[in-house]
Amino acid sequence: MSKKITEIIMPKLAESLETATVDRWLKKPGDYVEMYEPLCELITDKVSAELPSTARGVLVKVLAGDGETVNVGSAICLIETEEADAYAEIPGGALAAGLQPTEDAVRAAVREAGERPAASASAPAAAVAAGQEMRQRYSPAVLKLAAEHGIDLARLAGTGMGGRITRADVLAAASSGAASAAQPQGASAATPAAAPQTAQAPVSPAPTGAAGSAKPIEPMDPRVQVRSGGLHLSESPRIPTIEIEGHEVPGRGEYFIDVTPIRNTIATRMRQSVTEIPHAWTMIEVDVTNLVVLRSKLKDEFKRTEGINLTYMPFLVKAAVGAIKDYPIMNSVWATDKIIVKRDINMALAVGTEDSVITPVIKNADQKNIAGIAHEIDDLANRARHGKLKLEHLQGGTFTVNNTGSFGSILSQPIINYPQAAILTFESIVKRPVVINDMIGVRSMVNLCLSLDHRILDGVICGRFLQRVKENLESYSLDTKLY
């Protein structure tokens, strides 16, 4: 059959998006690509997404390199396909938009193009070689962990890109008792000479913290002591790390880290927020002793029946939603000559990922009970940490809540999630001596910190809002219903 060159175009990922940035290519020229197989990772203003191939064949040319911004509808790469490939001829532009074709469209294309050629039983050797190349690239952190636990990296199956072994893979092998003594030949892999030219730099937890379930995403090092400074910590907070191509400076004790498109977007948004919004800050102390008792009573049964952990965040979100109902101005944005008050209460959650902070949204949070909010938080937090969020999960937020207490913080000053009017943080719950009726008692206390847009909000309204959140949190009792 004759060959033809098919253009893969940039799809319209959302109604309001006209461009997207190529984060990194998952395929390279010469690789064989199956239909709908991811070609590259794209970054928009808020989320990463994989671009699926709309044709089957060999990638012959990349038209947009890593970090380049491409307009919707522009060609991003070229794939050499068979002339009679029925899928490449599906009408209606469904594939060009990155969508799965309907059965009727497929049948119509097959009738027009003839019999569909059988898919290759195996990928070309080039694709296999690329996977093996990634498989054998070990970061310094992986090499160190493997040496400490006596793990033979050659015997592990990697879950990273191209089968690359990650820290989570090594820790999982160590915690499962699958560690095996490294072979003498493999020991040389831990030597500096065999280390790849990559560097792994720790990234401090983002100041806006992380929200969501305490369900562990990756196994923890069993030697690490579980922290107990905050009562709602059930595990040591994850320390985000990123693996980057290091640019060493000869003779100097430093190296450079390339700014990724998503980090550049975060920098732009944060600068816009602090430049345009006059930030003010206030804090209130809340006695959550009854809430701690309530959660302790319900968490085991909730885990058995619902399959997820019951954290403190659903209770905070519910309390904040109730306060917003009483003070709707908190749910607003500045529009130069007017203030727009949003009717829908869409609560954004600040979630820390490996190298960024994103804010997935609980839509219509005022229409959900505590159990429903708990499920939304668990789902969104896990999607965020595994890169499975879609644009619709990140749009429409009207107020942001944040769980900086997951890192043991007791006081913070968050940056407002532009263009919203305020952001509320839930700090770590700690036991402190408190004066009650002229007597000293030990109570579970937490600080709630509020950053506000002083163009829209003033101290009086924010003070009343925080008082209402405090009342709502302190009103929880053993009689509180989750459903």
C-alpha cells in the first residue's frame, strides 16, 4: 500500500482555550504510534493533558518542540500512515478534536476505505529500545534508596515513563519485603560513574499546602517516624521531588533547573495576584475538640462503608459553605467598576502535587452533605496527584480552602487564588491549655487564616465571616450527621 503523511493538529481542549504548550514528547521521530496512543503532554493555563494520536503509523517529524506554544488547529507533528487506514479517514473531525469516533462513523469510514489493515503485533525495535533506555536511567535518589535497602534495580519493574524505576517503586519493594541483595555487577550502578546526568532537587512544599484525603499515594519509608505534631496527621507528609536535567556549573556548588511551562504559569498567576490584589490577612482560633471526638468515632465505620478516609477537610468545607451563605460577598470577584457576586458556591481545594499546586473545584458544594464532600475531596485530590484532572475539574472556583495543617503548619499567609476575593487555610490541630470558665483545660485548637482582597472585603465583614465559620466548626457534636 502507498504511504501518506498525516498531520496531527492541536485540539481545542476547552471552549476558552486558543493555545496549549508542549510540555514533553512521549514519542520521538522513528517511533511507531498506535491509534489514540499518547504522543505528548500538553499544558494549558491550569492542567496537563495527553495528546492522543489520531492516526496509526510512524512519527516522522515533530513540528513543535518542548516548551513551545501552539495555536489550536495548527499541526504539531507528522505521521506516515497507510493510504487505506480507515481510521485516518473518519469524517466529521472527531479525531482531529482528540475524541473517540462513534461506531457509525467507524463503519462508514470502513465502507469507504475498504478492509481495515491488521494492527502490527509488536512495536518496532526503535520503540522498545527507547523504553529500555528510560528503564535503565536511575536518578540519584533511586540509586541511594536501592543501596540502603539492598534492592537489585535490575529485578524491579518500573512504573515511571518508559518503564523507568521511581522512588516509589524502590520503597514499595522495600516495604513488601521483596528486597534482594544487589548483584556485584549491579553494584556498580550505584557508582558515580554510572549515574545518569540528572539531578534530583527537593522542592519545598508549596505555601498553599495540600488538601484532601490522608490516603497514602506512595509507600512511605518504614524507617521514617510518623509525625504526631498535628492530631489530623496519620502519616508523614510527602516531600515533593522532581527529576530534572541538571546543568552543572564547573567549579561552583550549584546547578540550574529549567522552568517548566506549568511552573511558569504558576509564577505568572501568583505575580498577577499579589500585583493586582491588595492583600490583607486575619486569623481566628477555633476549639475543635468536639470535632476531633466526632471524627474519631466515625472514621473507622466511614472507611469500611465508603472506602475512603474521613479527614477534617469535609467538615471545614461544610462550615465555610454555611458561612458563605450568610455572607455572600465572600463569594465574589472584582470587575473594575462593579463587584460580581457568584450565586453558585464552587469550593476550590489547594492540592500540592510533585512539582506544583493546583486547585480542583467542588461544584455546587452547598448542595452536598459532609459524606458527599468527602468523596469529592478524595476523588479530586487523587486525580490531582496522579495527573488525571481534566479542565472541567479546575474551572469555576469561587472560593478556595486550603489545608496547610497537613504539613504541621500552625500559621500561614496564603496568596489569593486570582481572581477570587479570599482564601481560607486550615492549620494543624494541636492540643493547648485554654482558659474555660476561669479554669485551665487542655483542648484541641486550630487556627483559621484568611487572606482577603481589600478592594472587596473589609475587616468587619471578614471578622463576621470567620466568627461564623468558627461557630459552625464548634457546633459539631456526636449528634452530627454525615448524610
